Amino acid sequence: MMFLELNQQMASSVLNIKKYTNMEEFSFYPILKSEDIMKVAGNDYSLALQNKAEELSQQYDFSFESHAYKVVKNDDQVIRFYQEGRTIDKLYVIDGTDSPSNGCVLIDYGYADYHNLSVGDSITVDSKDYKISGIVLYPDKLAPIVDNTGLLYNCKSQVILTLSTADFAQLNIKENYEFVGIGGETFDLNALQEDSSIYAVIAAEENPQILKTVASKSSINTTVLCFAMTLLFSIVALLLIMTIFNSINTEAPRLGVMKALGFSNFEISRKYFLFFFMIFLPCAIGYGLGFWLLPYFSSIMLSDMALPVSRANINYIIAAILVFVPAAVFSVLAYLVSILKVRKPALELIRSGGKKRENWIVRRINKGITTGNYLTGIRKTVLYSRLFVLFFVIFGGFALGVQIQFAFTMYNMTDSLTSEIMEGVNYSNTVHYAQTVDDADIADTDLLFHQQSVRFDTAHGDSFSVELCVLQNEESNLLELVDKNGTPIQKQNVDGIIINDWMRIHYGLAQGDQVIIRIGSVQCEVEVAAVSNNIYGNTVYTHMSYATKTGLVQEETYNGLYTNRDVVFDAQKHLSVTSNAEVTQSVENSSRIYTVLSVFFLVTGIVIGLAMLVLSMNTVVTNYQKYISLMKILGYSEWECSKVIKGFRTASLIGYVVSIPYSFILCWIMFSIVSNTSDIIYNVRFDIFSTIICFAVTAFITEIVLAAFLRKIRKISFRMVMES
């Protein structure tokens, strides 16, 4: 329910935002040359940017708008200030106004919701007090990157604010710009992307801060829903079907008596419509619980986004599908099975409660029973005489094993995800400079790099944006790349580029492939020289010698460095300073959903598996109490009588063994699909330790159920059987 509701509400939120905000179609950033700046009076850089953007808009037929912003980082907050007055990407108002007066701010919904802030409250930002006059969504920041580092949004410590023009001007911080546009009738996005005078052009659908993350989240939700929920539903459905058939078969003699007394088939079978209420009630409780937990679930799933999700309105279509339809289907099924059953003659129905025809397995066992192996023979007869019950027990162990192993596999995968992503990263900070690295900031232990966004064209006809990172020629152990065999890649000796394993899978690339890298109008054909085992990101690596030789860069300059030194962010010269601790926390936040799901599957697995084992063992004791009472009359001890049903312990554990490859393959397929729709490879590995733990849990639960029914066996007497 929660997955369906979340997908529906995400889609609804995005549609409303598009409808009312005049959302951008693309974003871009012009590249300025020295002559462009010199043309402007006073060499005004910001005015030169505006002039260049205006020139491009006339050339390619699009309207644009520049959004001025300033970023402040302190010990416990990252703040992005915008100036009021948008016509493209207009603010979507949740509460209050979209036009702040002096001394007031508009605050992003994610931060306000986390900190329980409302319109009229005061907030202290960068040592200054403001009054909140509006809570808004930023349509170009649905999955915000507040400080330009690429880190996922953290609503606890990152906030986006909009100030009045006067308040914005008073901030003594470097001013930056974002350029957003909407195409005209003759606009060609591809032509704009190929223009060498533009740093980068990103369509809204490809922008991870706008629609790409929403689409990825929705795809992941759908994949998990289809696999995990289908598994759960199939187990529950089979449990209900088996319960219905067993209930009707058990009541067959009574149905025969009613038929002999003159009741019609409809009158006899109509009571099975009561299964509707037996199924409707738990479904309704489950839906209500999911509806109540939806905000908590959404806060985890959308922890890196700023989308509002409300539980104010019930989606009656989803409620009907999840609550009414299952109840109606299984109640009708119970009625139809009963109708087919009571079509038999009354005498046959009455006699069906007596001696049943033995199957060929039981007949063979009975022939081999002698005095010496009587107890063993009885146990085998009980075990195989009702193959339906035997299958029920095996399936109970299977269902219990699948759910528990699914939970453990999912937890182990996310538990190791952070260490896999950070593998080979031996530096603590990544520093990006606004221009080039200052010589005074460089230490001998640092690793310099030049990074820029480029376009990749593959032989398959695909085209996508990646980050090209050109490393300095000196070898450094701050960044270690290895291939899938664990062999170190000599970064400074490769004659081509190094991609990671996620790009290999996601874009269908392989070592030796030729790709075209486009930087504006410059095109360079390069070879994929190596594939690292990194599982995250769209960064490709090469070294400066190769980059200058092929024309990927024109001269040896660097705009970033990896370092183990503590670097204090300086807005005048740094674009960003990102610590590995922030990256680690960001990854852990994004993977929390799978930890929650693992707990969910563990709990549901135990509940469903326990229910199936209890039902099956109750059927065993009910059907074979005559055997047990007869054995007591013949002088067998309670321990010997209890051995009659202990064979079902093995049946339950066989079900668990069958579940091992099934659950692993199912998990592997599901997360392979999830990996294709996200920017991380989720590696599912077989873990023997988890398998042993799951086996112990299954065996323990089976023993508890057996112990409970062994107590019931001790109370069985011949008198009870005769009276029944």
C-alpha cells in the first residue's frame, strides 16, 4: 500500500508543480572569454553573463531567466539564499506568500517540515533573525543540492531561503547565477548542447535535482513493489487457498447431512461468503496501518527530496484494490469450491469423513510394517497419508525461509554499500575551485585534478552527460582504482579513459570500446582503456598527459584537489569543500529504505511462516488423533506417541532448504533491475553466515510450534476420540 500511495502522491505533486510554476525545460551556464568581459562597462562579470545568455537566447530561440543565489556554510548549517522575483520556476506555495518583505524569508518545505516551522515563526540564519512569511517548494530543487557539492539533500542541516531584493543585496557573500530556459517554436536542444560557448546544458528530465530523481525513485518503488509484494501476496494467497480447501474438506460430512435433510446447494454453501469478512478485516487493518505509517515511510524514502506527502486523503481506488478486491475474490472462491463439493451425493459427502483411500506411498509403507518397526511405520504413514498437509508444512518452512532470507540479504547488501562506494578513496576532502587551484593551497601529498561536465556518445547511439576527471600525471595513493579481479589500475599509464562498473552496466560499455567525448563543439574519440570495480557515480578518469594529447583539455590546469588536510570553505575561491564523512552520511541516508524493508520482511516472514506452521500442525493433530489415542491404548509412551508428528520437523526444514536458492535468485534479479534505474550497483552476495542464522531462526520457530502441539497430543485420550 505504501509503495502505491507514495508513487501516486509523487506523481500528483510533480503534476501540480509543473502546472503552477512554469517549470524550466533546461538549465545552462555560458562560458565567458576575456573579450566578453572587456566589452562590458567596468568589466562587470555578472552583466557579461547576462549579455552572453541574451545572445544565446536570440540565436537558439528560447526565453531565459537568471536566478541569483549565495551560499553560506557554517559549522551546523548550509544555506542557499535566492533573490525574489521569478517568472520561470516560480515558487510553489505550500503556506503563506511567495513574495517576502524586508526582514522576512520564504523557506523550503523540507527544512520547515523537519523542524516543525510555520508561517509567522522566527528563524536565525547566519546570525541574523528573519520572520517566515512563506513555506514553498522550489521546482528546480525537488531533490536539492544546496551547496553545489553533489551531496544529497539533508533537511536537518541544509536549507533554501528566498529573500527580498534589499535583504539579498545586504549579504556580503559572493553572488552566483543559475540560468534556466524554455524553448521557443524553433528551439533545438541538441544544437544548444553542442555549442562550445556553453559550459553545460541539462534538460529537466535529465536533471537529478528536478525530474530524474523523481523518475528514479518511482522506478525503484515499482520494482520493489512488483518483486517483494508479489512474493508476499503469492504466499498469502496460497495460504488462503489451502485454508479454504482444508476447511471445506473437513466439514464435508456435515455438508452431506445438510444435503440429506433437504437443504439446497446454495443454502449449504452461502455461509462461505463469510470468508469475505475474515479476509476484509485483516486487509483493512493492514491498509490502515500502512496509511498511518505512510508519512514515516515517505520521510525515509524521500529523505533527499523536498516533496510534500500527506495522509489527509485516502485513495479509494487503491484502497478498493488492496482491501475489497482480495476479500471478494477469495470469498467467491470459497463459495465456488463449496458448490462443487456439495454437488456430490449426500452419502458420499458423509462417508468422506470416515476412512479415506490411501495413496500408493502409504500402501507401500503399510506392507512393510512389522512388529519391530511399527512405530517407524506409523510415523511414515502419518507423514505421507495426507500429501496436502505434508505440502502445507513444507511450504510453511519455505515461506518462512524466503521472507527471512530476503530480509537478511537486503540488510547485508545495504550494510556493506557505504564501504563498497568508498573503496579506494584514501583522502578525506574533495575541494573544487571556482577558477584554478591556487599554488599556495597545494601540499605535496595532495592529488590535483581538472573536472568538467562532458557529453558521451557511444557506438550504440546513446548520448549522456558524465563528469570527466583529469588527474595530474604524478602517481598518488589517495585514489586507488582496481578492476573486477582486484588488480590495481595504473591510472597514469592508461592510454584512454577509465570508467566504473556502474557505467559498464548502465550504458552497455566494455573495455576496448570507442566513445566520443564532446566538450562544446570539440569532439574527441577515445578508448575505454579500463573498467574499475567502483559501483557508484558517473565520473570517468584519465591523466593529464593523455587529455592534452587528445585535446580533452587545452592546457595543464587544475580546478580541484583531493587531500587529507582540513580545508576551510572560502566562498570567494571555492565552489565546494566536501568531506568523505558527508558523502558517507548521504549514502547511508539514501539506503535507509532498504534497512526498513528488511525489518518489514523479517516481521512478515515470521508472522506468515508461523501462521502456516500452526495451521498445518493443527491439521495434523486433528486428523491423526485416532492414531495417537490407539497407540496410547497399546501401551506406547507419550514420547513415542509424539514421534508420530516429529517427521514434520524435517518437512519444514526441507522447505527452508528449497527457499535458499529461490530467495537469493529473486533478490539478485530484483536489485539488478533497481541498479539499472539508479546510480548505484546493488551487489547481492551469498552469505553463509546469514544462511546459518536464518536456518537457526526457522528451526527455532518450528520447534516452538512442535512443542506447543506436543502438549496438545499429551491431552488426547481414547475417550475424547470416541466422544468426538
